Amino acid sequence: MLKLTVLGSGTSVPHPRRSSSAHWLDAGGGTLLLDISGPAIHRMAQEALDWANLDAVWVSHFHLDHVGGLAPFLFGTKHAPQTRERRKPLTVFGPRGTEKLLRRFDEAGDYKLFTQPFPLEVRELAPRTEFEVFDSLRAETFSTPHTSESLALRLTATDGTTFVYTSDTGFTEALAGFARAADLFLMECSFFRSKPVRTHLELEDAMRLARLSGARRVMLAHLYPEWDGVDIADEARKFWDGEVIEARDGLRLDITK
Ligand SMILES: [Zn+2]
Ligand SMILES: [Zn+2]
């Protein structure tokens, strides 16, 4: 099984209803947090998710709307009553440089974030690498045209359910191949139209990837405030007739086939 809870459907821009990037994935045998923005650590509590027993964190890249909550989360788990008895390891998966980033932050304030009640492991992954997140979840990475370290993730559950999370990315057709036939293709769609940068997607790009991938369902997230007041599913239908879901903070979706 794979169950998704959208914690943050927005960007780095402060927004009243869209917190910055974070998605909670329950894979039955374990839980994975996909990106960890600053607000994510409180969003987990707001959604009554078992953050104290979280198994793994995925860091897609080093922009602060994706990783800004990592050090604060580890500062929390170090001191929270809920994690005092925890002995199960927590693994942080991310691109090359993840450990250095965290160590620099740690040293800047002498926080001792690596000293936790439980083992903390950082595992860095190259593009096109397959790995096991935990027993019931396999993963593969893919380099995206956003920042040099940015990675998309393809997850496969034991029952064969597949979920692809692009995080931030520019357009490349190869991403559609990576997301082939996914049960859920969670894409960034920063902009509606006339995007100001090549390192993000606009609706037409996202729908082209949706069509080329043959994904069963598509969800659009990382929505800048220019999307406010736009019916995203309605607009998406003009480019692709498949099922498009607008990510909203608090949305829960069963991805299982
Ligand atoms: Zn971002
Ligand atoms: Zn970014």
C-alpha cells in the first residue's frame, strides 16, 4: 500500500493556505517524508501523523523550501519527550552533499544534531541509483534540470504500486520515461503559463510529461501564488484528458493500484 498526505503544496513564498514542500508517504511497513521544508515539522503534527516514528526523510535538493526543516526537525527529535525512548534509526536520503550541508548547519550553532536518542544515518545517492528505503519500499533516483544536485524519485511498493515525485525540475522528456506508467506522478507545476525560468515547469510542460509518461494519475504541486483563483484541473484538461489532481495542504490520497 502507498498512502500520501500533502503537507505543503506551495513554494518558498509565504502563503496562507499553501505551506512549502513536504509530502508524507505511508508505505505500510514504514513512513517516508518527501522533502522537509521549515513548516513541514509542524504540519506533520497538525495532520496527526506519527512524526516521532518517521523512518526516513528524502531531500530532493538544497533549496530551503525543501530542506529548511531538516535541522529544526533534528533539534526537535533530540529534545522531544516523544522520541526519548526511540531506538529505531532515522535515515536521511539525499543527493551528494547532504551530509556536508547538515554538518555545516550543525557546526554553525554547535547544536549536536547528530547526537540523538536513536541512530541517525545520512545516505547520499547519485543519479540513476536504485536503493531500498525500508523493507517495503524500493527507490530509484533521476537527475533533474533544476540545480546541479536535484533528484527526482521513483518509488515502488511490494505490491507493485509506483509513485514518482519530481520535486523541482525544468522540462526534459527523459523525465516522462522515468515516470512511465506510474500509478501517481507527482509533478511540480510552479507556473500557469509564460514561465520566467527554465528550471521549473508550467502547465503545458507538465501535461506534456503526463501524456508521454502514460501515468495513471497526475498530481500537481509546488504551486506559486499566481495559481490562486485558477481551477487547475479545468485548465489541465485543455492539454491532457487524464486525471489531474491539484495538491492542497491536508489532501490525503490512496495511491495503491
Ligand atoms: Zn522549491
Ligand atoms: Zn528548488
